Amino acid sequence: MKGLEWLREKYPIDEARAAEEWAEKEANRIAYELWLADPETESKYKDPARAFKEQMEKEEAERQRQEADDRKIGILHAGKSQFELNIEEKRRQRLEEITRIAEEKEQKEREMEEKLATGEYVRTPTGTQLMKPGQTAYVDVFGREQVSRRKEEMEKYNKAAQVTDAKTPEELLAQTTLVSLSSPSSQILVHC
């Protein structure tokens, strides 16, 4: 108590206001934890495009249910116009495309992380692609980073060009010729 009295004398503050601020922070923290624990809550870790797509699907199901309940009155329609339906369809298609692109990007990132984990690959200087340690990277005319595979291609074709056991030109010709056309079975007789 003496220490508290000394603090109050040396460093006076509005204790009531400080208690209110602390209580408000605690209430916000508890509310946030309850919000995160609620399974019905769209979690902050969920992809926004997917969450919006699910919300749009729920709204679409509700709209279809309402359309089934709507009735025609003469030439008038109750419910959404064709224009509104077309807008909703375009929005749905756009969201599906955005979601597909996001999923492809996530898949590509997972594949890159798996390759990095093997230790066989490293990231390029800008981090957009992977390359083997001996490869080089360059920026193309469109500003995209590319990995040069010229060295590997040259080695591959040089190796393919040198794989032969022919010692003379005749042996090489015999190995590379597909069919001998001088055989009797290749001659066709035509009867008139």
C-alpha cells in the first residue's frame, strides 16, 4: 500500500479513466476471441474470393427459391428483371474466374515450396521462379524474369549427337536408314 501511495504522489494519473480503458480493451479482446472461435464466422484466414463466392452462392439459392414463389400477374413479373439476372450471372462468372486464378496461384506456390524443400532448386533473384544452382536468370523484353536453360539444352543435344557406335560412314548410314527400298516385297505389280 505504501508503494501504491508513493506512486500516486510522484506520478499522478486518472485511475478511473485508466480502469475504463483497461476494461474496454479486455471486452474487445474477449469479443475477438469469441468471434474467432465461432464456426459460423468467416475466418480472417479464409481466402476473400472464396468467402465472397460462397456468399454469392447462398444469395443465388435464396433468389432461386424466391423466383419459385413469385407469380406472374398479367404481363408483369414479380422479382428481378432479366437485366439484373444478367448482371448477377456476369458477376458470378467473374468471381469464379478470380477464384480459379487464386487457386492456381496457391497450387503453384505449394509446388514451388515442395521443390525448394528438396534442396535441388533455389529462388531466382526476384523470387518469382525457381532455378537450379548452376542456372542463370534474366529479364525479358516484357519485364518478366526468365531462367536461362541454354546450357542444359546444349549439353543435352551434344550428348544426343555423340551417342553412336558407328566407326565408318557406311555403319552410320546403316544405323540411320529406316527401310531398304530394294527389297522384292516393296515392288508392286499392277494388273490391267
